[in-house]
Amino acid sequence: MIVILKPEVTPESPEFRKIYDYFARFEGIKLRVAQYEGVSRKVIEIHLIGDTQKVPLEEVQALPGVEKAIRVSAKYRQIGRHGSLEPFGFEYQGLKFDQDSFHVFAGLCAVDSKENAETIFKALSENGVVTARMGAYKPRTSPYDFQGFGKECLPWLFELAGKYGIKVIAMEVLSPHHIDEIREALEKTGHPTGVMLQIGTRNAQNFELLRAVGSQTEFPVLYKRGMGLSIEESLNACEYIASEGNHKIIFCLRGVRTHLGDPHRNLVDFGHVPVIKRQTRLPVCVDPSHPIGSRVAAPDGIKDIYHVAAQGVIAGANMVLVEFHPKPEEALCDGPQALQLEELPWFLEHVNLAREAYLKMRELVSKYS
């Protein structure tokens, strides 16, 4: 059961104490308080864990200070929409992230030189983009491939981001101590930018790492669906993050591994954008670079990465994570799928057209429903 409190009720309110005391009468039930920024207001929920069948729903709804009470059967009780709960929304670095917002995070899969990072940041700034992807830690299939510069590049990377007005960098972390390294580098440089911690597909069920990013609330989390995981498995992984207290989560679709995806690297799963938005309260991101894996173009002249990015955006995606590189042929990681930097204005116009189409379709639904 989830109990949503009225807006004026806080943990210090007498109504809150009375509600808590009421639930203490029922044996075998644990209470967990969740606080987060909703789309329109701050929301406080009390989650009842255990056998709640003996708790009378009507009686709970009649308690002073209770706005709504809902019985929950889904495993992902904290991130789930459960039919009627308000979507999560959060602000970070002055930017809003929710199921209505839209952002493009473009940049390097793995930072391979200071020069390339600055070139990317400069191009983003010139095109009015304040969000980027920049990998300092990079898991690779082969132990002999470039693994990223790690913490050594963080100070100058963050300073460059601040120089060009980049507000948020999406950056993969592979271990809990990477969070500490990022925090220390931000403090050392005076917090010139912000970081969104990315959980990559290879760590999609690394439960210790999920708990680590969930137990801190300083940084939001971008969770990438495991390449071979079902939606339910991936959502339960996000529940690990939320259950530790961090509800600033964005769910990223990046394709799933199957031979049915050939000749692409992975089978594009962007048709699941509305599914995730319907089942959860999380914003949804799409990564068109990884499922395609190349810059191949269709007979219409439009690259496959552009096509599938538009598919995700027109399905309602709230964020696009895409790879660009000043010299893809020299990239130390995923060069074949990185778009040429001179394409950035075209790509931005392309996805913005798809976003406009999505918003117009929403207007049609409102008009004819």
C-alpha cells in the first residue's frame, strides 16, 4: 500500500505522527517514507511493506492528512505509476527532468583527449545545448581496449564544461568509488558543472552499484536497460535505486541483444518508450547510437541513427543520448557509430522536428478525446 499525504502535511506535522502511530498498530508491516519533487508539487508518500490486506483502505483514506491510498501489487512499488500516481520530476543544475521535458545529451562515448572534449563542448555551446555525454570510465569487452582516462581527466573535463556553459554531463560509473572520485573532482574545481551518473548496460544488475547510486541523492541517475534483460528485470533494477532513497532516475532504452537486430548491432526497442512511461513515473531516454552501431544511411539519405532517434522522440522520449566525435575515424572507442560533429545542427533540427510532431499528436488526442 502507498499512502500519499496532502501537500500541507510534512514529517513534522501532528497529522503525520498520528498516521504513523495508526500504522504501528499492525504487526509485520514496515513503513518507509519517500519524499520527491512531483511535476507540480513536493510529494510525501508512506510505503507500507508487508501483508497489508489487513489494513482497511477506506479507513486509511479517511485519516486526517491523507490525500490518497493505493493498494500496490507490482514489485516496483516506488517507481511504479500504479494507475494514478503522479510522475516523478526533478530539477538539477537549473534543468527540469520529467515525463514532459526534452533534452539532448550529445558527445563522446569515452573522453580520448582534452582537445576533442573542448571541441565538443564548444560546438554544443554554439548550438544552444547545455547537456553532454562524456565517459571517463569505460567498460570494454577486451581488457586490451581503451578503458577511459578515469579520475585523471575529471578536473580538466569539468573545468572545460564550465567554460562553455555545459550544465550537466552524463557519465558512466563502474564502481561505488567512482562516485567519490567525481564528487571530489567537482569540489576541487568549484562545481563548474553537474554530473548525471550513468549505469551502463553491463552493470544493469550490479546490485551493489545500484544501491550505491541510490543511497546518494546529490547526483541523478541514468539507468540503461540491460542488453538482455526484460522490462520487468530492468524496472526492478531501478527499484533498487529508488528503494535506497534516490528518485532522480531516468530510464534509458538502448536496444536489446538478439540476432533479429541484424544488420544493426542490437534490436531497437524504442517502441517501449510509452510502455515505460505508462508503467512507471520515470522520464525515458533513448540511445540511438548503440543499437545501430554505424553511420550507415538509408536510400533517402537519412542515417539510421537519425531514423531511430526520431522514432524514440515521436514515441515520447524525454531525452536523447547520442555520440558525436570531431574525428570518428580516430576515436579510441565506438568510432564507427559516432556522428560527425559538423552534423550536430542537422541532428538537433531533426529530433526537434520529431518532438514537434509528438507534441502535435498530443494536442490531437486532447482535441478528439
